[in-house]
Amino acid sequence: MVTLDGDVLARYQRASLYNSPYPAHDAGCAVDLYPPTNRAPSPVAGEVVETRTVRCPSRPYAADHDHLVVVDTGEYLARILHVDPAVEPGDTVGLGDDLGRMVRSGFFAPWVANHVHLGFRERDADPVRASGSLPLELGAPVEAVAWDGTGTVVETGDTYALLDAPEHPAPGETLAGIATDDGRVLDGGFPHYEGGGVLGDGGDAVSFLGREVGDAADGRTVSWRDVGVTVNGEPVRGLSLWLGIDRLGVKVVAPGHDLAVGDRVAVAVE
């Protein structure tokens, strides 16, 4: 298990171990980090040992190529994606140094914002293949914030609507996430990806907004049950849940929605 230090997480507005459909995130083996600008501060220090351009699915809203940057930290190989590198093999980078411009990758769903993907491998492992990274844990406390399922729309896109609730308890001071019914933190795409994650001690069953929504046999990785999400009684694709340092809120994933900024909504699990 690799621990990602709190001072690393504090450089980004939000983070998620599980909000992805790709196998690199299985069992929380990678983290997506969302910087405040479209430049990517390095989440690690070490020597750049490889950069590579790779093809990705063609999407009308995204590039058809992505980039891999591999950094030898002296303890692990750090595998970084979605950054057009301003560095090259042989360069030394420090924590927070500029790695380059973030790429809107064809691997992203349309409701996903630009971010830095980070995973770690043993130093003798293959850094290129998608799966094989080590499980990650966060070296910082995450406060669980209760939510009653209501909120006001503060931002919209073609495929999503962002809510203002729940409110972050201490912006800029601590990580916070949406609470399960028993006070753990829920992370991931619910339920539009196959699974998500839960942070904190508790039983196997995971309950959210008054419903049992999944099972965490390992106490961490959640397999969603056959549930759905509605907004004001209408079915939507799901919810994007994350860990925020500066703000919280919930992103409603709803391609083709008719929600507008200022709308008051009620979210329920069916």
C-alpha cells in the first residue's frame, strides 16, 4: 500500500480514488487529482525516466491522443497520465514543479473535468501497461459530510449539473467527502460505473440516502447493487462523488438534462 501525503493532496482542489471506469483504478490503485488551472503541478519528486504519446478513443469533445510520464521517485515508479509533458527523460522534477499542460483525453467521459491521473508501480515493474499499480491510501484525514439529497444547481454542461450541496465544512483546511448513512465517505461514479469506494471503518453493506446501495467485501472497494438515481423524480445517469479540499457539492450526471442554474433539486436513490 502506497500512502499519498497530505501535502501532495493539498495542491489540488479535489481528488478521487474511484471515480473512473478504467481498470487502473480498480481497488483504489490510482488517484485522479484536479489542479486549479490547466497546468499540472507534479504530485511526486524524482527523475523522469520515460514519456510516451498513446492513442485513445476518438471523441468530438476530446483529443485522440494522450501522454504518459513516468517518474522514478527512488522508492516507486510514478505513472502520470493526461499531461502533455513539458519535461523529458533525464529531467529532475520536484513536488509541485510544472509537468506541462493537461490534456482533455478521449479516455474521459464528457462530464469529466481535466485532471492528473497518478498511480505507482514497483521500480522493476512495467510502467506502461494500464493495470498493475499498487493500492493507494490517503495520508490525510477526510471529513464525512452528511447530505439530505437536496441542493441548488450552480453550474451546468450538456451532460451534467453541479449542485452547491453539501457545503464544505472548512474550505482549504481539510479534505471532505459525501457521507454514507453510517458516517463513512463515499467516492466514485454512482452507479454509472461498476463500483466505487468507501473510506472509513464500517460493515460490508454500504447505505446512502436511506438505501443499501453496495457491498464492500474488503471494507474499501464497493460493488454497486442494482439501484438508480432520480432528480426531482426523473431518472438520471448517476452522481459523481469526490473528495474536496476547497469545496464539495455533487455532480449530477444527466446527458440531455433540462436543469438550469438556480433550480432547486431533490436527489433520491431508487
